[in-house]
Amino acid sequence: MSELVSALPGAVFDGIARIEEAGLRGMISFRGDLSATKVKNAVTGVTGVDMPALRGCNVVGESSSSSGLAWMSPDELLVMVPHSEVETVLETMAKGLKKQHYMAENVSDARAVFTVTGPHAREVIAKLAPVDMSGFAIGEIRRTRLAQVAAAFWMHADDAFTVVCFRSSADYMFGVLSVAAQEGSEVGVY
């Protein structure tokens, strides 16, 4: 059996912010009626966090063992659990959602995850995303583009963001984040 590896194991760049590939994360793309009690119970039960509000992200921890829920659209969540637990979580959700219309797919190995940390992290994200970062707060998520690729990002702590993109775009994402974080590239807006 082959060993599981993340998209860019050990990739790190230090500049005005630290860019780091975050390793394997368990991720399930979930679609369904997010207002249904069975759905709420199933997703909050497997993650241990509350249902997120519009453009919200509730995550416990920021590591390969983190769990959480991220609002992606009116009928879609990103369910995050430890990578090794994804299949068990899918089975648990299926049991709790009998006779409920939904879709849940393991997308863990199709995604790459990065962290952007440091006093200029907000500025690095702002250089790449068409998002007003001035009032962006901890627990907020945006599903958008960073430079030329689809991505989602959320603020998980002061001066700290998590970025998720397609695994096929990992090298490009690491590159554009690193360029935006080069020493001397401060804009001084935030």
C-alpha cells in the first residue's frame, strides 16, 4: 500500500508572512438542506462544533487533527475531520441521514491546504483575493479566487489564515502566496 502524502510536504516560505503547506486534512464536501434537523445533528455530531452561520467557519484546532464545519453556499458545507477518520465519519453520517436527501463525498486527497501567518498575513491574502479584508474577522470564510485559481480561505486566529485549493493547483498557490509575502512587498494598508 502506498504512503499518503500531502501536495507539497514540508513546503515553507518566510517573508512578511509565513506560508506553510499544512499537511493532510480530512475534508468532506456535503450538500443538503442545511436547515433540516437531521442534517444539523449529523454534521455537528461528527465534528463537535456548532453549525456555521452564513460565510462562517467553526473549527476546533488548526492541524491535521482539527475538526470543523465551513459554510460554502446555501446548501453546502465543508466538513473537516482528521484525515484518518473520513471513511468512518461518512458511515456515521449515512446512518444518521437515512431517508434524508444529501450528498457527502470525500475530497480530502483532491485538496491542498496552506496556512498564512504573521503580522502581514491579511495583506498577503488581500493582494490575491477580490475580498475586502479590512473587516474580515476570525471565523469568517470566503470561497473565491486567489490570483488565478479557485480557493477558499478563513481566518482562524489573529494574523492567521487557512487556504484550501485544488491539489492540482498546489504548486501555483504556494508560489503566488510566496510572491505576495516577499520581504519588502508590504503595502501598509492593514
